[in-house]
Amino acid sequence: MLKDRRFLRLWSAYSVSTLGDETYVLAVPFLAYQEGGTASTMALIQSCALFPQAVFGFLGGVLADRSDKIRLLRTAYLASSLTLLAALLGYVFIEGGRLFLLAAAALILSAFAAISAASVDSAVPSFAAPEQLARANSMTETTRTVATVVGPAAAGVLVAAAFPGTAILVNCAAFALSFLLLKGLSVAPEPRPAGHSSAGGAVLRDLTEGVRYLARSRPLFIGVFLSTSANFIFGAYEAMLIYYFRSGLGLSEKWTGLALSIAGAASVLTALLLVWRAPSKNFGRIMTASILLQGVGVLIIPLGGGIASAVCGQVVLTVFLVIYTVYWRAFRQSICAPRFLGRVSGACRAIAYTGTFLGSLISSMVLGLVSDVASVFLGIGALTIAIGVAGSFVLAWSTRADGSTHDEAHTGTRREKAGT
């Protein structure tokens, strides 16, 4: 992958935008706090960065399938940069409206992020051979994990600068650089069947067609169900984790942050290892096995009852979460007909964010009813293991049963390319 200049340019643009965006997203609560925002205001601004991902995920997939994926990606990056430039000017000159500007910018950026994510995900197979999909996705996952580790520190430094708006300026420049890095690249859309108009009025039909394709494909449908289940469970888990570290183990903010940083470093090393030597087959088996082992990691946390077991369990969880993310992407890229890949990717992202949101919402209710979070972790771990075990059998069966469907889908796509 490192010798393919076209893929490196795509990966570089993605990396720059992700690092800048992760820093900005984490800087927004700091900026809101400086402007006198209350806890509810800060939570509202954070929700503005999550909600559009679920809503615009489907639309981003439709747009990715209907147009040149790189051109669409460049458009999203340029629009994000201009949005941040406008937010920066407003931040400087409209002092009384800074909180509103931060929320509006987070909302708009999140919508463009859903479009760019579907574009990148569906463009990767055009730059990587089937046997390289796992390594290609490992490289993008490495960027994401590095961003989650570096982002908090970078956000704190930038907000503490003489001009707090530096965080906005840096992300604005990051999107502009990503836009320039993709200049000259293109990925033409897949040929459309006869009678399919490219007019805007056909967007709903394309969306419906993509959802039907996803529902008819047993392996993809089961993969989405597994992904949504995992995101729902861990949406609840993540919301409880800090509470468990602080209340259950009595850790200070400093030691809680250190424990999470250790897990973050482990996830970065895992992603780098996959870039170097990632298995290039059996994507579905690796994906479901990693779900099972995530459940093991969750069980380790309360069973040990101490700081060491909590850190160890969190490391196990994050390591196999990275592996799961890489192989879930590679799995759907390898079996999805190219004409539907943007819509499938967008739908997967939208559904995953919905699952995470609902899990977080339910966890807030659980924390109000149950004081023993350790027992909740035991239930989450056991349920995750059960999902992994069941998923491995069901996915293996569905892949065998649905093989002819995917052969027909890809054959149809090749015929469209040949113009027959």
C-alpha cells in the first residue's frame, strides 16, 4: 500500500482531515466552557456533532454512488473548510453569539463528515486490490486511533493559546490541505442501469434501492445487525466507564485519563500491526471473533475488581474493537456490489451512530436505577460474547447460502461496465 501513490494521497487527505477534525471536536467543549456555557449547553453542542451522522449517513451513501467519489470528497472538504472560516470570523467579530456559532459549525461539519466518510469508505476498493483491503482499512483506522489519542492533548494546547480560536483555524487549514491533496484524483461512479436518471428527484429511489439491496443480502444484513448490536452495547458501556473508574475504583481524573491513554496507545499499536501484517481473508470470521473477545475484555474489568484488571480489560476491549472495525469495513467492501457500496457504507455508519446514541441514552436511565455498575458490566460482557458466538455461526451460514446472490450482483456490475 505504501508504494501506491494514489492510495497514499487518499489516505493522506483523510488523515489530515481526521486529525484536524478530532482536535476541533474535542476543543469545542473547552471553547464552550470558556464562553460561560453550562453543562447542558455543552452537551447540546456535543449532540450537534453526533446527530447528523445518523441522519446524513444514508444521504452521503447515495451521493457517493451517484457521483465521482473523490470529487464529492473534495467538495465536502472544501465546504467544511469554508464553514470553519465563517465560524472563525464570527468567533472574532460576534462575541455574543459564539456559543450559537460553535453549535451551528458542529452541526454542519457533522453533516459533511457523514458524506466524506461514505465517500472514503466506498472509494478504498478503487485504490486497493481485494487482498489489500484489510491493510488499506488498517491504515485509515491507524489515523483514527492516533487522532483519538493525540486529539485531547492538541485540543487543550490550542484552546490554551493566546487566541482560543486557533483550534478553529487549524481545522480550517486541515480541510483546505485535504482538498488540495486530492487534486487530480478521481473515481468515476459505477454505470447506472438503463432507465436510472441522475436527476435529484431520483435520490429517494436510489436510497430505497440501496436499503432493499442491504436487506436482501444476508451476510450484509447480519453484519449490520452485529455492528448495530455492538454499537448499542458499547454506547451504554462507554457512558458508564468513566463513572466506574471514578466511583467504583475511586480513581482521580488524572489516573482515569492515564488508564484510558494506555488503552488508546494499545489501539494505535494494533492498527499499526494490522497495516504491517493483516490477514487478507476470512474477514467475517475475524470480525465475529473480535466481537466475542471484546466481551471478554468487558468481563475482565469487574471480575478482577481492581485498577490493574480494569486497565487490562479496557486494553483487550480497545484492541479487538480496532480489529473488528477494520474487518467489518473490509468484509462489506469485499462482498458488496460496487454500485451499492456508497449506500451500504452510509447506511452502516448511520445505523451504527443510531445504536451508539440509543445505548448512551439507555445507560443514563440504567445509572439512575442501578448503583452497582460492575454487575452491569458483567451482563454487557456476557451478552457481547453471546452475540459473537451466535454471529460466527449465522454469518458463516448466510455467506454460504447467499453466495449465488453476490455472484449475480457482481456479474451484473461487470456487465454494466462492459456496456452489455
